[in-house]
Amino acid sequence: MNQNNGPTRQEKLISLKKVSLVYKTGSKKTTALENINLDIEEGEFVCLLGPSGCGKSTLLKIIAGFISPTEGEITINGDTIRGADWNRGVVFQQPSLYPWLNVEDNVKFGLKMRKIPKEEGNKIAQHYTEKVGLLEFRKHKPYELSGGMKQRISIARVLVNSPLVMLMDEPFGALDALTRDQMQNLIRNIWWETKKTILFITHDVDEALSLGSRVIVMSSGPGRIIKEFRTEFTHGITSDNSNRVKFTTEYKDLREKILDLINNVHADYTV
């Protein structure tokens, strides 16, 4: 594909201003997130990277509207987020599928809840089931499919609702290396073709660099944003249809820089 046809930054879609979250357990208080300021622009593929326990998933849940911050404000298109909404589709690490429904009906479930006319819903579901490569398996139940195929269903089920942003919480973390690589190619191509805004949570530096148009690094708890990097590696991988950019000096240098940053900050919090 021509690199110039890929997603480009347009305008601010999601904005977090001075967002903090404090959990209270009896008399004990734990600060999970501290003073998060973040803007996500339309069409970006943002990878949020950091060690376990840094608050990545908590931040995603706040953006999804599952929980509210203790302090600060979060908006989408200028409107305050006050709860879950189909405009923010979530793909979790473990596929949350209905085992009694086949692939086709799992994909259509959100459309039915939104009362989309049956004929229209069938066409939309078929389109995205085909896009994730599962059209021939549309009558199979989830227990008949592999882990990667189940995640493909989860991705299709989000895409059918045409959300403003896809929120992905370490969706490939439980997959084997080969399947993970295939799924990364799938979501990269979906982003490229649909120009969807994606926020992707990961603790894998290579995954972040090979997918994100921007990589944001968080510290250990309390979670804070400590650095961000604009990257072009995902464009190169998509344009060349290969992972050759991973062997370039630029890629290796940035990878080492991020690893050092994470390890040094983690050490500062654990000594």
C-alpha cells in the first residue's frame, strides 16, 4: 500500500486533563493514576506501554466509561464521558463471547441491542466477519475456535458498531507468538483501511513499536505518563508488507531507549 493513503492525524478526539484515580480500602488509600494529561487525535494508533501494575488498564477503563476518575476531566469530542457507550468499543485480553451463540450471532449482538434493522445488520456483520477472515466459520460456536479466532470475533463485534475509538486491553497477550504476529498484522491493516482511532494497551515494547503511530510510556504506580514517542514503523511494515524495519538501527535504538526508560523508572520505584 502507498504510505500516503494511511491514517493521518486530524483533530483531537479524546482529552484527559489532570486525571487521577485513588482507590480506598477501609482507611487505606492507593493512588493508581496521578495527573494524567493526554490528547488522542482522530485516526491515531496510540500504544500505551508500561510495566505491570502501572495503571494502563485502569486508564483504559476510565476512557471506556467503566469507572470514573477521582479527579480531573475526560472528554470525547468535547463532551464529558460519564459512562460506557458503544462509541468506545472495547476488546479485552480474554474474548468476552457468548458461548451459546455462533460467530455470526456474536458479531451481530451489538447491532441487535441498538435495534439496527435485520437486513442491514446482516450485511454489516457479514462484511466485518469477512474482514477478520471468519466468514466460512460464521456458523461455528466459540468453543470450536482457536484463541486467535475468538479474538477476531471480538474485533469484528466492535467494528460492526463503527465506534469513534477502539480500546484494546492487551488483546494478544494470551496468544502464542505466531498467532500474535498474525493478529498484529490484522489490526494494523484494519487501522490502515478504516482509519479508526485505536488505543492499544501492551507491556511489550516490540508490539508497541510495530503497531503504534505514537507510543506513550507510563511509570510504575502511581501511574504517570513519563514520555511519548511519535513513530513511523507501523507505516513501513504496512507499506512493505514485511518486518524489515525491526532490524533497522533506528528501530533498535528506540527500542533500547524505551526499555532503559521503563527499567530505570521501575527501579526508582522499587529500591
